[in-house]
Amino acid sequence: MEEALIRYNNVSIKQQEHEILENINFCLYPQDFVYLIGKVGSGKSTFLKSIYAELDIEEGEAYVLGHDMRKIRRKQIPELRRRIGIVFQDFQLLTDRTVKENLEFVLKATGWKNKKDIETRISEVLEQVGMESKGYKMPNELSGGEQQRIVIARAILNKPELVLADEPTGNLDVETSRKIVELLREISSQGSAIIMTTHNISLLTEYPGKVYKCEEHKLSEVAF
């Protein structure tokens, strides 16, 4: 039996004393592709934040990549986050640096030192996301879809076991959204599990995966 990357048993998550989600039971395995749906404010981002230790888990059992999230120490959090790739909806690229410099910054911040290794890894991820010719560009010279590809490249630099994509298609047109989901699915087939929050229900039928819904403080698997 494969080891779960995430295992939540009867977990409750609070934010500023308000209980956002309760009694969550959730397991995620290598190469899983999971969609997270639900209205704005239903707890999707809260759930993701609990996975990378941005929010504390108040009750239940919670394990993420071997860490007991009820007992995780502050000094262990950077190591956990290095094994998780995060794709934000609003890109959060450094606007005063080229694409390549953005990626270089992350590698150096996560302990890469050898210049040749850094260059090789940047070339690999840019090729993987179909942006190999855009390394010298500034973020504002790229379209929304291209920026999102760079954000995905940044998220997979350290070959994470898990990628969390928070509304990665939220600001993109239909065709570009499809391409981003295809890219994420390809990354999943190469070994990283993916959890993607989305409002775009048509993507779920086009690119099937497991679907979980946040509703009324609960997280439950739904059939699509």
C-alpha cells in the first residue's frame, strides 16, 4: 500500500477563532489529481493553508509528507514547504527581475549553490512548461497565461511531491485555462500529486479527477 502524502482524520481548522472547516477526512497519494470546489469563503484556501502550515490544526490527526501537523515545530516548516510547490492565482512574480532571475532567486533561497546546476534546472523547468525561449523576459512582457506557466515552473523547481494550485485559471480565458490544466495534469503524471481549487466547473468534466467540495464547514468528495 502506497504511503499517503496527506492524511487528515476528523480534522478541524479555525481562523481567528472561527471554525472554518470541521471533521475533515482526506487522503492524498502520489500522482493524485484533486479538484477543490466551493463558493468563495467556503474554506478552500483555508484547507490549502493548513497543508503548508500557514494555519494551525486544532483537532484531529493530520499528517503532511510525514510531518505531524499538530506537533510541527516552526523550524521544521521551511523543510516541509520546500517539498510543496505553491501556485498562487495572482502570480506573485518579482516584477523587477527577468523570468530566469525569478527562478534563480527561488533556487538560491532554497539552498542551491552551484551555478551550473541552477542554470540546468531553470532550463529544464522552462522547457517543461513550454517557456524555454522566455527566460530573458520581464513578467510584464508576458501574457496572463505565460505568467501562470512561469509560476508553475517556479512551483516545480525543487521537484515537489505535492503541488497546491489556488485558482490557477481564475484570471485566464477558456483556451488558456485548458492549457494550464493540461500542464498540471502532465506534472501529476510525472510524479507530483496536485490539489487545484477552481470555480471553472467545465474543466472538471473535460479533465476528470477526484473532486472535493467545501460547503457548510465540511469537505466531502462529490461525484462528477
